[in-house]
Amino acid sequence: MNGLPYFCRGPVVRGFGRGSKELGIPTANFPMSVVDNLPADISTGIYYGWARVDSGEIHKMVMSIGWNPYYKNTKKSMETHLIHKFKEDFYGQTLSVAMVGYIRPERGFNSLEELIAAIRGDIEEAKKKLDLPEHLKLKEDNFFRSSVSTTSDEIMNGH
């Protein structure tokens, strides 16, 4: 992926409602305005990187970009799982992410259990890769120090 690292920021919106309920893996979803502005060199698949809600702590994350073949989505989505336990939902708050690496392409699964196992494997791979010095330094990027207030008119995407 030549376009990495890739930074984006926008408000957290309600997704399909499957992350926490069906998968036990909560996700924060970007609005279509962020998804639609992804550059062509960002392929669908599973990414890892850093994320922050509003001006909180920066956490490791994994993100799925695409159509989620298991669910046969008709709309492309960006679903971010922050590797941290939050006490409550943060709909409407600002999510800032730095995508720093690519794990795998998206693919279909024969069962929900197979999908959950793959996501858990992605999370473990992300945790390890984000401890590498070249990825750890991106946690300190100026992007995470810049303003986090966004409205639906202020959505930031870029390299």
C-alpha cells in the first residue's frame, strides 16, 4: 500500500449494529462522506493503526474497509475496532485514525465463528505490528495533536 500512512477524522455514526451484538467486537463507524473520500490507492481489506476518540488516549486499532462479504453489504464501510474497553458508546464524538499497515484483503467466511476467529487473529497481528518502532512513532504524529472538533462539514482525509 503506497498510500500509507493514511489519516482521517470524522464523527462516529451508527453502523449496522453487528459489531458488539453479533461479533462481540465493537466498532466505530465513519459516515459515508469519509468513506467516499478515500483515495483510490487505499484498497478494501483489513488495516491496523492508531485511533483516538475526541482528545482522549491514543489506542491501537484494526479497521475493515469494504463491503463485508460475509454480510453481503451493498454499501462500502469503514469500521474501526479500537483495542481498548470503553465504558460507553461514543456516537457523535470525533474519531481520528492513522492507518499504518495492511493485514489482508477482505474475504467471505462460511460461518460467523470463522469470521470472529479471523477478526481476533487480525487484532493479535495488529497488536504485534504496532509495537514495532516504525509504527510506534506514528502514535506521536502531529495529527493526533491537532484540533479534533469536527462537524459534518469538517471531515479530514489525507496522507
